[in-house]
Amino acid sequence: MPKKDESGANAKAEIEERKQQLLDLTGAFCDARLNADYKRLCKKLIDRMARKRPPPFLRGKPEIWAAGIVHALGSMNFLFDKSFKPYASATDIAAYFGVAPGSAAQKASAIRDMFKLDFFNTEYLTKQMQEKMAPTFDAILQMEQLLSGDLVAMNSEGDTIEQGQFIARDSPAQSRFYALAERYQRSGPTPAIEQSLHKLIEQDPDFYDSYLMLRDILLRTGRDEEAEELLNAAYARALARITDARGHWPPALEWGWLENRHLIRVLLNKALDDWTHGRTDAALDLLRKLLRSNPGDNIGAREYILGIRMGMTFEGFENQFMSQYGYDAIKMLDWFDKNSRRFPEEFDWWKKAVGYES
């Protein structure tokens, strides 16, 4: 008689046991803090993980995997945005499962990469998010059809797409924001200014300068994790607004249009935040797209790209070029002229496009 494959049976039992642990852990969190829809998505993702060979969750602590699963799904569904319900912060998730916030965030990043979880993967969006974002997805599909043509159209956000050129709508929050910015320059961070910024974000959640000023206040007052969550929320909204259903950027997203600048600023800040935290591949990808869509490069994406390619940290870059008046433009120009030649695959197209002469 053939021998029974006991090792196979044991492996299957181990997978089922760990899977049930994750279902129990994530289910309890969803029951306590979220809702049945999040619980359904957690189960769906855990089932998918269990079908991989070997399942990735066999290694590592179940609590970290559970926190990473909730974090990964939450980041797709604006769970970290206080203007949405349900709301829970990354710190809340980590604390519930008794793990370090950094460990949960790293696991979430690995899960998103492993299963290609992003804003356009509607399979893992909550029903609430699918309904809320349906007009946006329709607009994105329309944008995709327009980007390569000669048509002029306006999406549901009021943004104009003309011959591949993206031009953001005016924001009703803009004038109030500038008044707040003047107060902030005079007085620094105050509870009143912080509260006013929250109200501006509620008034227009797609005017991203409000997020960036509030993020600056959070960083200055030692609330780094809140600042990170706020930046990620703004970035996700901005990216969904400018990209098509396959994640393609518009051919042109230019600084010359004043209406585009808050969009470009939040995308740049995300890239620099990625660089600061060692996520150099993500930073490079974003900076390259910013440069391609805006070769005039008023934001200096090319210098940041060169700094990363040369192995510099963002702190090292700042230390080398920052003066009391901002970046030393002459010093940076000489440095770029000398070193960009080492990376022709990175910069030759740009030099040709703008008629750059060294």
C-alpha cells in the first residue's frame, strides 16, 4: 500500500491554522473598529494569500500580518482620512494588534506589492468607496480617451483636458488658504490655524496646499505619523485625479498653469518623503513622471533624480545645497552640469527637449 503523505497533510493543517488565526484577528478588529465590508475584504485577501505556494503568512508573527492586511486595505479605501467613515489611523491599527507601527506599515507595503493592490484595483475597494468613486472612475476613463486626441473636455472634478494638457479647476478654498498662509507666516502653528485648515480640507478635499500646510504643522509639533497619513491621503486623491484607469499620467501637467501647482506640490512632497524614508525606487518613479510631464521643471525634479542616482540621501542633498535663502542655484547648476553626464539614459531626452547647453 502507498504511504500516506503525512508531511502534506501537516502542511495543509498548518496553513489552515494560520489562516484561521488571521481571520480571527482581522475579524475582531473589523467588528470593533470598522464594519462588515472591511471584514469581507480581509477574508478575501487572506483566502488569496492562502492559495499562494507557499502562503507568505507562514513566516512571521500573525499579529504583524493581521495589522499589515488591515493597513494595506485601509490605505486603498481612505481609512486614514478623517473626512471618511469609518476612520482609523495607522497608529490605531498597530496598537490594537500590539505591534510596532513601522512593522505594520512595512508588512502592508509588502502585501500591496505582492498582490498589486492600488487605488484602481476595485476588487479590494469597499462598497462605499466604489459608490463614492464611481463618477471619478468614469471621468478617468473619459480622460484616457481624450489624452491622445485633439478634443477639449471637462471631467467631473471640473479639470480641463485639452490635447493631452491637464489643467486643474479653480478651488473655492484657494483665497481662504492664502489668508491662512499669511497668518501662519506671522504667528507660526496655532490651534486656530490648524482647525481652519481642517475646515478647508472639508470644504475642498481636492485642494492639496491645505494638506501640505497642515502636514507642516503636524511635523513641527512632533506628530510625524499623522503627517505621514495626511500626505498619503492627499497623494492618493491627487494621483486618482490625474491618471487614467491604467495609471497613466497625462502627457503634460505643467507648472505654468497656476491651477496645477497645488497638485504638483503634493506629488513632489510625496516623492521627497519617499526619498527621506529610503524608498528610492518609488521616489525616482514619481520624480521621473513629474519631469516628463513638466520639462520646464520649475520644481527641480532633475536635481533630485540626480541626487538619488548618485546615492545621496535627501538629508545629504539638503546639507550640500541649502543656504539661509533656500537652495544655492549657482552651486546646484554647476553640480548638475558636471554630474548629469554620467547618466545619459536619465537626462539626454530632457536636455534635447529644452535645448540644454552645458
